[in-house]
Amino acid sequence: MSERLPLPPLVEPAARLTPAERERTARHHVLAPFGELGQRRLSAARVAIVGAGGLGSPAVLALAAAGVGSLTVIDDDVVEASNLQRQLMHRVADVGAPKVRSAARAASDLAPEATVHAVQARLTAANAERLLAGADVVLDGSDTFETREAVAAACDRLGVPLVWGTVQGFDAQVTVFWSSPPVGRPVRLSDLYPSGSAGDVPTCAEVGVLGSLCLQVGSIMATQAILLIAGIGDPLLGRILVIDGLRARQAEVPLRPSEAESPRAATQPPAAAAAPAARRIGTADLARVLHGDAAPLVVDVREDDEVASGTLEGALHLRLGDIRADPAAAARVVTDAAHGRPVAVVCHAGRRSAEAAALLGAEGVDAATVDGGMLAWRGPVVRPAAASRVPA
């Protein structure tokens, strides 16, 4: 694979650092290739963070401590006791208070020189561009896909890079979208999730979330912003970092821009092929065909303890972690079991199955993801003895 062309810095450096900034960020100044010049770029940078929750909290703390000069934090919510398991920017005394108030306090405590704009508002398609205007880079840690689409659309129009992260259960993803990068091909949220393809994404209240994984992902998002601002390293533009917290594994999936939405594509070098977006099937549609002549092979990609509570009759149990580890081998197992039938991939809520179906699809398997997963399934379930378990 040819070496990637480096992205230029997003921000011109500040003329100088204050003595307090210089002392506080001294360990950055000797860090190659970042150095004192990179620190001055951070001091001049304007970063917008959408969401002051599980991902926004570590990102705000990391970027304020790193020396970013201007932070805008956008969130309309108030602190709840159940937030404190993962949103470490807030304290017990903050319960009932606006999250952006905690964010402003925490950032100012770490970096008194920083300018912190606390915006207590819900970002929507109508106000997103106005709220994000002027930012050099945007981090999206919001908790609904509607908000994420609004953020992405506004960043596309503004031409600013978007650092995007998600966490659900033990699984996480991080990537960078940019509609007009100075080098390389544009990559947008719509390349990963075409409009209307995401379905109903369950909340963390429904499926749970590992608090420590939120800290990890928020920190990675902050690092991506720093790389972009300073113009160093290899940010995740055109690549998705996939984290399996339960099995302590990380993988990288290339993301190819859509030719139809990339007018510059004809003048750019070919990109690595990515796993295409998976087909989707609703649980009602699956129930109608499950016992007919055209019944698909169901592949359950959940963990052993999840499947123990029940799965679909005749399902093949193949964990997502095993598919990530060797997609080609997993595809051979599924193909052998399917005997020419289509494949329906199911998990607890639909996110893991979408990833698994995309990975299998990239290996030539006709795989669809079951929208809503077992949470949305209203038909009968069987114990694992009636399902086929494929060992790792």
C-alpha cells in the first residue's frame, strides 16, 4: 500500500505562549514531531464538542489539559446520577445542573487561559451550522443518530473535519469525516451510513455501556483532533478504528468514499476497498420468511453469555470478535453452513450485526443485518442447544 500523503496543519500557530501555558504544557514541547510549534497551534485552535456526556467528558478534559485555546461545548441536557458512571467531568453535586456548566468549570480549572463557550442548546438541523461556525474541528459525542446526521451535514457544508466516535456496550468505533480535505478524497458520514440506513439505534439506557471504554474513546477522539490541528501523524480519515472492549481487541476497517458524492474522486488515486454498507431486514420480515422455502441462515454474533438466554432456531453462533479476527475464515464457515441461502445476522440491538454483515459482505457473503436485533424480536427463541456454535 502506498504511503499516505500528510495532512497540513489546520491552524496557524499563536505568536507565543504565556509563561503559565509554557510551564503547564512543557512535556509537549519536547515531543517530536509535535513540539513547541504544535503547542502554539493548539493555543490558537477553536474546537467544538457536541455532547458533554460519555465521550464529550474525556474529550473536554483532554483538550483543555492539552492547551486548546478555545472550546465550545454544546449540550442541552442536565446531569443525572446515572451519568456519573462514565461522565467523569461531572460530580455528585452537579446532579440536576446543566452539563455545559460542569464542562466550563472543569476546562477552566485545568486551563485558566482557555476560552470556554458553554452552549446549553439542542443541536438540530436548523441550528447546527450556526452553532458550529468558526470551529477548526468538531468532535461529535452526541447520543442520537438524528443529531449526528445534523452535525455531519453542517460540517460537510462548513468544510471542517469531524471526529466521530460511538460506544455501545463493549463495542466502539472512531473515525474522521471531512468533506473537503486538502489532501486525499472526501469521506462523509453518508459513506458509512447512507441516509435512512441506521434504523432505530438503541440508547445506552437500553443496552448498557462500559464507562471505562467511554474514557478510552473520548481520549482517542481528542488525540485525533490534536493530530489534525498540528498537522502530524496519520489521522483516521478513510479508516474506522473498531474496538472490542470485551475481548481487548482493536481492528481497522477502511472506509471508501461514495463515488456519487465525491466529485473530486476522478482526480484522486484509488482508495482501498471498504466493507460496503450491509443490507437490512426488519424482524417482522425475518419472522415471515424464517420457516419458508427462502429461509435465510441466521448468524448470531453475540457473546456466549448473551446467547445462553436464547437465540433463533437453527442459528449459527459466530461471535463478532471471531469475525473481526479473520473475516475470510468466518465467511467460509458461513458460506458452508448457508448452502446457497441468504444470511441474516443478528445481535442484541443491531449495531454489532451491522458491522458483522458488512465484514462478511466484503468477503462475498450475501448478508443482511437484522434491525433492532433481539431487542426487537417478538418471535420464539430457543436455548443454545438448538443452535450451532462455531468455536473460536
